Amino acid sequence: MGTLIRWLVTLVLAIFTGLGSALFMSGWLTVNPPGLFRTIEVDGWTSDPAIGSPAAGPYTRAYVARRGLLGLRREEATYYLRIEDDAGRRLREDCAYVLEGEVPDARWWSVTLYADDYYLAQNDDDAHSIDMTRALIDTDGVWRAAIQPADPGDGSFWISSRNAGQFDLIYRLYNASPAVLETPETALVTPRIIRLGCLGEAS
């Protein structure tokens, strides 16, 4: 009887461990799996070069599919994730931010906001992202965008966080230069995220 109980306990643990790890790594649970978007880190932006590569394991493929990333080959596109501002605070809907950066060494780039369900925020603001075709570059070579739930109304470029909850930003680089692909820690120019304030926060 003792052997049977041990066998049943082992079977149950194996089932829960396998199911839990599959849900965890595929992104069905609410936390980001470890080891994904963590291999490369540049100023708080993290990336996993296995995405879009034949070297990607089954869990990485499942996670990418769950989050809806296209997962092109690294030579075609690289993806960097950001979940915190420059002070290390979680990005969230009820705060206002300035996103600013310089033009990276790539054929095309964009920064897109994804809500806490991994999809574009459910609103009709038509302001989900900024890219090289819409960014206004100032005399210092810097572009800027406001990130907040309402249009700032000052003519600045705006990314809407309305209905996004705790959101992520994905920085996409298409056909990045060999230097950016090989040594991103020194060659990649990443955007900065500066928090201006939050609703209910003392001024």
C-alpha cells in the first residue's frame, strides 16, 4: 500500500509540475517566464536572441506564440522588452511618461505599447506606437513621445496607455547593423523612459 501511495504522489507531482511549467513558460500565467527576454540587457531593455531562431526551444516558441510576437529571424528583426521606467518602477496606466531616444543603427524601428493581457490596449485612441516614419527628430537628434492615458494636447507625439493596466513596451529593430546584432551592449541606442507623475500622487 505504501508503494502505491508513493507512486500516486509522484504521478500527481509530475502532472502538476509539467502542466505548471508549460503554462508558466507559455505565458498563460501572469508573470514573465525567467530566461526569456533576459539573455541580453541594454539599459533596462532585455532581449532573447533565440526568438525567431531555430535554436529556440519549445517553451520559448510557446511563449512567443502566446504573446503574438511575429518572431522573425534575428537578422531581420530583434525585439527588446521594457517593463519599468528609468527609476526601476513598473510601467502602469495611471502614470505619465516621456519616452525619448536617438535613431538606432537599423533600417526601421518602432516602440509599441502592450497592455497587461499582452495585446494592444483596448481603446479607440489609435495611438499604440511610435516609429521612424512618425518620430520628429529635434536638432540634437532626439525624438520624444508622451505615454499617458489621455492626449497631452500640446502637439507632442502621444502613445496611449488608456486601459493598459501594467503595460510593457516592445522596441523593434528591423535589419539592425552587424554591430548592433553582435555587440548590442555597446552599439545599441535604447530609448529612455522618464516618469513625470501618477494619478493620486502628491506633487
